[in-house]
Amino acid sequence: MRYAHVVAFIAAIASSTNALAETYYVKQGGSDSADGLSHASAWKTLSKVKSHSFQTGDDVYFLAGDQWDDRLVIDWSGTNENRVIIGSYHMSNGSEIVGYPGNTRKPTFSGTYKQLGDKINTATAIPSTQYEALVEVKGNYVTVQDIRAINSAGVGMSITTKGGYHHAIFHNNEVDFTAGSSITLQRKSYSNIMRKNRMRRCVLSWKDGQWNGPTWPVCSGAIGSKDNLIEENFVSESYGEGIVAFAVGSNGNTIRKNTIFANRSAAIYVDNASNTLVESNLILGEQHPGTYTTKEYNGGGLNLAVEEYVSNVSATGNIFRNNLIAHVKNCIGIIMQQGARDAGHQVGGKFLGNTCVNTQYNVRIFPEDKNIESIEIANNIFMNTALGSNACEVGGAGNNIKFNNNFWTDLPSNSKCKSSNDITGQLTLKKATGWDKLVISQLPLPDDFTPASGSSIANKGIPHADLQSDFFGMPRSTSTDIGAINISAGNIAILSPPTGVSLSIISPL
């Protein structure tokens, strides 16, 4: 199978095979002179955690509701059978219960980025650089779950940029208010999972230009990291790119079933990365006063690029399918910077069965013809409810660009984006109005993108080998519909793990 490298997430209770593994507890009311092996004898500080020599598979749990103004570094490893678990615990009937109880905040780690607009004092910052994380993994087979990182002067959480570590899981965490990124899978790491995390207000220092380095941080995703699964996360109010497969080495990643809201830059950004699968994501812009020139959170939707770096590479074999996009500047954007063009690199990808509503530009393609391996844009809905005709720009002649069987509200007859079997006209969705007034308290649901039964796109899709199911996981028949949601199949959510996987991760989540 094409994406056989995708990490499988199997939710099961891990059984320990290491008799020496211990479970340690940490609380604000604890004592660093205690043994840390129970709530009653819990440790107090992160300094104690940092100084302890942990064994393979040792777990550490922090009391829900407590806060530590310091960094947590996990520098020991687990195994596939006995993962290291870093998480939350609470007390019930005198016993330590692992997991977040839901009636208080998660255990919190706080940095020193306290106020938007503050200049970061790197001499006292926590973390001390934009690349360090408040919660940082420096080991293999480590799960970080049910915890919270806030006010980071750098990154919120990450698997470190050095060492080639692997098989980390970040699950059900919260990251809020970071000068740099929220959660990142850093260079040379591989086979990691980011799942069901909530990330808000990231890359804020860049909004005020405080970092002096040349690198624009991203909010979350894989940075030079391969074969990762990034799914079911919620990213909102971010200044940098929302979720990325970014930089040399970011190959074979899957980005699926995430929600991205109010993103100032590109929502999903695949750059210098190949064989990326981007599917069934919900991308939404923020309410604004009616002009796309205002500096509010309405960036791009699906973005494929080869930027100019010292070590840039081609970005080919990427698939973007069954995504739902509304109220952003660009639905589909494909760019290549001049240095990458001059180096002869290529860009290639398929954009299949996506639904775009109320975007300023539906498609913008700006590499030169010689730099395009192959770009296919087929079976998509490009629907504008308030902005009039569809805007589609193709920089070159487009000999290697194939448009096929798309729906457009309107498209000029001389457009380079037309094909012989397009459908144009009006289309009614379940959510009839309000696509240009999206607010976090009333976000559209995927079902709101469902076209009316009997609409012009019903049974008008062209069967495609890379488009076998719709947004909800329902199989598409030979008489498929155009767009992300197949009306005739019914919109029943089927959340199944990727198939054809090459490895399994056993997790207690």
C-alpha cells in the first residue's frame, strides 16, 4: 500500500515486561527527600525529577491541578512493550488513579512568556531558546499525556531536534500561549504520534518580531521528521503555520482529522516534503470585517511548497483529499521559491475531493512548468457564497497541471483552471449562510458542508484510485459525488486507524 509507513495507533493497556520499572509521583505538597513511589511520599520539584537516574520504562505522574514553573526533560527511554508514561494522576478513595479527572486543570508546566508584546529576555527565559521546549522528550518510546504547557518562551512540547529519537506519543495535552511552536516532532525523529492535543496562541513572539533568528517557527507538526501520524488535534489562533510536514527529511507523514481555526499563516503546510497524506481535516478562518487585507487569522488552507533553503529538496507524491475548508484566503496554494526553481527541484501532488467554501482564491499555482512533476486537481467543490466568481491563478502554461471534474460557483471561460467536464452554478449546503462570520463559539461542523440531496454534484464525480472514501470514511461507489462528502453514502462517521501499517505502537491511552 502507498502509505504503508504510516504509524498505527493501537489503544491498549501496556503490560510491563521490565521488573525494574517503577512509577513515581510528583505534587506541590511533596518532599524531594521522599522516595516518590506514592502520593504520600511524592516528590515536590522538577529539579528532583531531573536529578534522578531513571531506569528503562519508569513512569512519572504529576498531580492534577498543580503547577511547576520550570522545564520537564524526559531523558530516559522505554520499549515497545513497556513505554515511559509521563502524565497526570489524581486521588480517589485513598488510591492514586492515573489519568486526568476532568474536574480540575491538568498538571501544568509554565514558562516565562507572560505577556504578548514583551521582549523576551533570553538570559532568564524558560525555555532559554526558541527551539527548546517546556516538556521535551530525549528518549525512545515515551508517551506524554494529559498535561498542560503554558507561557513558553520557546516551544511547548517536542521530541528533541537531536539524537534521532523515535516512537514518541503526545496525547490529550494542552498547550497555550507560546512564543515559539506548540508541539513539534523535530529533525531526525521518526514514527511518532500527535493525537487529540489542543494547541492555542502559538508563535506569538513572531507577531511582535522579538526573535532575532532567521527562522519563522511553525505551530505544530513534523519538522525534518518522518513517518509520523498527526491526527484529531485542535489548533487555533496561531500566527505560524498550523500543522506542517516541513523541511528536508519530513517524508511519509499523515495529517488527518485535525481542526484548524483562525490561523494567520498557512493552515496545513507541506514544504520540502514528499509522500505526505493530508486527509479529512477541517480548516476554518476567523470572522473579520469583510476585507482580506486585515491582519487577522485567515491564512491559507492546503499548501504545498518548495522553499529556498541551503538543503532544499523536491516535494512530490503528496495527496490532499477529503478536506473541508471555509473562509480562508487560499483554498489550495502551490509555490516554489526562485532558489528551489534554479536548483531544478520539482513539486507534485494530488488535490482530490476537497470542499472549499467562501475563499478569496480557490487555487493559486506558481512554480514554473519545468518544476512541476505532476499536479492533479479533481472532484473538488469550489463554492463562493459571498465573494462572487471563483478566483483561480496558474502562473505557467500548466502543461503538467491537470484540472478535472471540479465544481465552481463561476469560472471565466478562458481560465487555465477549467476542464471540459466542470460543473458551474449554485450549490446549497446544509449550512446555508454565515460562512464569512466564523467564531470559535459557533464553529461549523463537518456535516454543515454536506450538499443538499439531489444537488448538481450528486453522482457527478469521477472514480479515482486515490479517492476510495469520503470525509467520514464512508466508501465511495463508482457513482461518487464531487467534494469531500459523498451524499449518497450517508454521513456516518467511521473513525478507523490507517491500514497497511509497517509497525505497531502499544499505548495505555
